[in-house]
Amino acid sequence: MSQTISLKLRVWRQNGPDDAGRFENFDLADVPTDLSFLEMLDMLNEQILQAGGDPIVFDHDCREGICGSCGFMIDGQAHGPERGTTVCQLHMRHYQNGDTVVLEPWRATAFPIFKDLMVDRSAFDAIQQAGGYISVNCGNAPDANSVPVGKEEASDAFESAVCVGCGACVASCKNASASLFTGAKINHLANLPQGRPEAARRAIRMVETMEDRGFGACSNTLECEAACPKEISIKVIQKMNREYLFAKLTHPTD
């Protein structure tokens, strides 16, 4: 039988990017410990609605740690205290009765706040649209193993492909850098035969779009790697920098 706990929640409330914002305090009792963190917020919103208040706005979709939609700061940590875990995968059994939990949105100039805990991550979409794709017509899907890809390259590409674009790397970096996200997208395609023909143009366009959209430079503090729910290594940033430098030297007009 599930246990229940009581929590004190301190939640950031903000009506939009131009609103000053403030914290609001809530008491929530009888929270089953087998609920996910987002289910706990659903429970809190039901309580707020019953009292005639405005429910807390937060982003979510699949609630299975796949889509990358959910994400905010929990007690100053992106996605909360559990390593390699998105907010939707965090469960209330990790909290004690009477705990105070502080919830804040991602804090970054490139991620303006829509409302409360929900931010606008369209800057990530702009980076992806700048070159995070393959435009070469490769024809129909080839038979399995007809295009040889080395084990090391395939594994490297897969490790980068798991990025869900949640924004935790940006929120945890003191410079609000998107280098881990951008590096993962560039490294994913750069390791595959289909991605190599456009590698130089991709690196230049994605890195320069990242800079244009207001993200800062890499701080080299490894906070992005620590906060990433998919535990992507900062080696993708090193590879991104190498791809970008090589591209600027060999394709200066792209």
C-alpha cells in the first residue's frame, strides 16, 4: 500500500516575459509516494482549481522521459535531484514528509517565460532548422547493413541522438550555453555516412545560429553534463568545436 506525505511547495508564478513574477506558497497533503512529480503537480492544480485559483502552468507531453517537453528547476537543480532523470520520471518517494520544494522555470535569456514554469524553447528549434537534418536525397531506405558504419562511429552517433532537447543544459550553465544540445545534434549526423556531405555547412549554420539566438559560450564547468537527463558527455562540445573550426577553414563562404 502506498504511503502518503505532506509537502510545502514554493512555486514561481509569472504571467509572461514582461511580468515581474513572484513565488507563491502551497501546502499539499496526502501525496501518494508512488506518484510522479508531474502527477503531484496535477494533484496540486486540482486543489487550486477547487479553491477558485489559477492552476500552475507547466510543459509536458509523453511523461515517459522521451519527448523532452517537461523540465524546470527543482530546489535549484534541473529536473530535480535524481541523476539521468527527467521531471516526469522523478517520483515522490524521493521526498520526505514535511519537505519544502522550490520550483522555478529555466532561467535563460534565450528561453523567455510563457507562464509560470513553462518557457519558450523555440530557440532550440531555430538551431535544429539551421542544419540539424540531412537534405541529400538518399532514395528509399536501404537494406540493413548495406551501408557500413563502424561500431565506434555508430555508438558515438547513438549517444548523441538520445538528446531530447529539454533545455536542462542551458538552465544549469552559468552562461546559459546551448553547446551540449548543439554539439549533440552536430555530432549525431557527423558520424553517419549520410551526414558527412553537409557536415561543414551544418556546423557553421548551427553554431552561428546558436550564437545569434542569445546563448552564451561554454563555461567548461561540466554542469550541462551533470544536469542532462540522458547523460550526454561534453565530448560532443569538443567535437562541435573541431567540426566548426575545420568547416570555417575549408568552407569560409558557407
